[in-house]
Amino acid sequence: MGGWLRPFFDESYAPHGYCLLWEPSLIRTHVIADALIAAAYFSIPLALLTLMRKREDIRYGWMIMLFAIFILACGATHVMSIWTLWHGSYGAEAVLKVITAIASVATAIMLWPLIPRAVALPSTASLAAANAELAEAIAARDAALNELRAQMAQREQAERALLQAQKLEALGQLTGGIAHDFNNLLQAITGNLELIDIQPENTSGIARWSRNARQAVERGKKLTGQLLAFSRVQKLEIVTFGLTRMLEETRDLIAKSVGPQIEVDMDVPEEELGVVADRRQLELALLNLTINARDAMPEGGTIRIRADTVSGKPHPDLPPGDYVTITVSDEGVGMSPEVAARAFEPFFSARHNGRGTGLGLSMVFGVVSQAGGVVDIDSVLGQGTTVRLFLRRAFDIAPAREGAPAADIDLETVLTGLNVLVIDDDPDVLHTVAATLEARGATTVTAEDGRTGLEAAGKDGFDLTLVDFAMPGQDGAEVAAKLRKAHPERPVLIMTGFSESAKLDAVIDRSVGLLHKPFTSDALVRAIGALLPVRS
């Protein structure tokens, strides 16, 4: 074996320069050419390695490494050629050429299968064409987006126009419904007053006609209460009270309101259920629901009213807790899903135009939502409608408010001898209130605005001041605040038909009362009587 390898390590052979007869020009040429070729071969792998380090995403990196080995081997063979010019190490040269042969053959074998894949790579021209197509697609997309934005702007403009039209339609329906209801009320008042003028000698008739006129005023008061409750301008008196007792007290009123053709099935629980709400407005809301149910059953039927308790999260819009439900259901014509979805919208009414204001269910929604509850409606055409009110449950029912008018107030004598200042910018209201007070034994001084009233208050000692809230210049709340500051011993009663709650809350206390218009003479006297005990 050693004999076979000996020639590879035997340097007794004549060097290659001997073959060139040591011609300096030939030797110099071989050395320079081989050195340049070797340097070039050695630089190429360095360039390839640098490229791979900077572009790690290049495909076929393993092929580039194999090619770099092949080039290095080729460069080494040219270095060996320079060495063998002076040394006869042809065995080492042969080994180096074998290594170069292996690298070159492997490179060739691996390269040919890659040619189809390399040919399939996009050319510069195809990439430029693809970029151009992409630019066109982006431009088309931008144009489409601009067109979409323009369409959205047009749609928003159309929606605003539609909303404005709906507001105008709602306003028309509101004015038509209000005009219809108030014309009926005015007709009832006018007709009864004319009967009193025509037959002044009919004593029994006068009592009946005046009672009818007052009932018409009460209906008008409820209608304006609906408007204020819906608009949320009037502050609700949120208190805790017993729902069971309220339902019992309103049973007869509901039965009379719906008429003899309608049967009212009211299931009142034996235990007292406390709720958090405005009692007066909740009564009105319940009355509205029963009247709506009556109107949905023109041929008659049954209205069912139920009260129950529920805990947890009975409605998606409610937080977990304890609640009381009031359910009002009828057997009427029902509503389509489209109509039911709009049932709580302001001024929307399923009745024909001019019949109803569309405030009923929206007022119910406003009253319940301001009390922290929700309203749910379920209706099927031809089967009826069910409305559920979810109210917060109260376990501690608050007693009657301190300072409430006592039931035993003597309405005939409570004003006797009082000196009262009356301030109102409406002459008719001003003189009517003054005449009412004088008829009950009081002495009055009138003023038509806040400035005049304050001047009058400083000149004479009054036991009480009545002031209207909505007046030009200084409103009633400002006048009351100045009167209390200047004369803290004198109570003030603010009369209002429009409650701006924030201003009133700032002045209302034990010595400043509030009376909502329209009011009866008895209500006026009771409100004054509730303030008189605080006089010093």
C-alpha cells in the first residue's frame, strides 16, 4: 500500500520549470497568469458569501455554497501550478485536482436540475410588467375608494334630509294630535262656561257644568304632563312607594277610563311591593297603557294587569339586581314587527293622523327610563300586545315627605288676614290668582315682573310671596333667591308650568315651595298652608 502512495509524496520528479528550460519569460508569464486567475477565483467565493449574508432570503443558497467550494478548488489548482514550477510535488497537485474534480462534478450534477426552476423565475421585464399591473390595480382601488366615499357622503346627506323630513312629519303629527286633543278640551270648557252664562239661574246645572269644565282642565294638565315627562324638562320626583297600594287605588280609575266594553283583570299581590319611580307619572303611564290596550280592542275584550318580582338580570339593558315587573296585556289587533319597533319613538302613533299625539308609549318609556328601569314590548298581529315595565325594587318604602300638607288644613280660614305679594308676567294669571287669594280672605299686591316685585317687597311687609317661574328678565328662581336673602323670614311659593329643574333645585327648600300649573284654588291654599308653619 505504501508503494502505491509513494509517487504522491515523491518530490524527486523534475519541476515543471525544467520542461520550460527555465526560460525566464515563460516562467514569468505562467506565474503572473496563474496568480491572477487564483486571485480572481478566491475573490469570487468571498463576493458570494457577502451576498448571502446581506440577502438571507435568496433561494438556492446551498447551491451557491457548493459553487463557492468549486471556485476555491479551482483557485488552489492555479496556486499549485505556480508551486510545481520549482518543485516536483505532482502527487499533491494530483490530489488537489481530484478534489477539484469532485467539487466540479457535484456542482454540475446539482446545477442542471435547477436550470428549469431558475428559468421560471420572473425576469426584470416581467417584474416591471407586474409592477405596472399592480400600480393600475392600486389606482383602480383608489378610484373605487374615492367613489365609495362620494357615495357615502351622498348617502349621509340623503339620510340627513330624510331625518329632517321625519322630524317635520313628526312635528306635523304632534301639532295635529295636540291640536285635536286641546280643541276637544277647549270645546268642553267653552261649552260648559257658555251654559253657565246662558242659565245663571240654574244652580244645580252650574255646579255640574263647572265640574265638567274642571275635569277638562285636569285632562289638559295630564296632556301637558306627558309632554314635559317626554321632553325630560320636568324633573320627576323619584321616590320609593308601595306599588300594591297604588294599583289598588287606580283600579277604579282604570275601569272607568276603558269603558264598560272592556274587562280589567288586575292581579295585585298580597304583599306590598316597593318600587323606585315617580308615583304620579307612573300612574299616568299605566293609564296610557290601558287606554292604548282599549283602543286596540274596538270590539271589546280583556286587559290583564300583573305585578311580580324578578331577580338577576331580567333584561339585557339592566344590571343584575331585584326588580318589580308590571305587565299590561290585551287581546287586540296587535302590531307588526315594523310598527312595534317604532312604538316608543316620539310622536309615532299607530292610529290615523289627527287621532292621538303619539306621546303615550314614548312618555311611558321616558318615565320608566328616568327611574332606572326599562320597557319591553311584545306584539303579534291578530293576537294582542304585551308591555312589561321593569322597575327597581325598594325594600324600604319611604314615608310621606316631611312638610306635606296636612289633611286637616282649614281651607276657608288659612289665608284670612295674610298680606300676599303676587308676581306674574301674564296679566290674566296674575289677576286670577290675586282674586282667588282675596276670595279666601287675603290681601294682595300684584307685580308684573321680577324687578317690580322686588321693589314692592322692599316697601311693605308681606307674609308670603307667590312668583311665576318663567318670566322675562329675572325668572322666578332668581327672584325667590333674592327675596330669601333679603327677607329670610318670608316663605316663597313658585308657580310654574315649565320646570327647569337645575334652577329650581338650587332654591327649593323648607321655605320655598313649588306649585305646578294649572292648579285649583284648593291646591293653591294647601300649598300656601304647607309653607306657613315655617314663618318666624
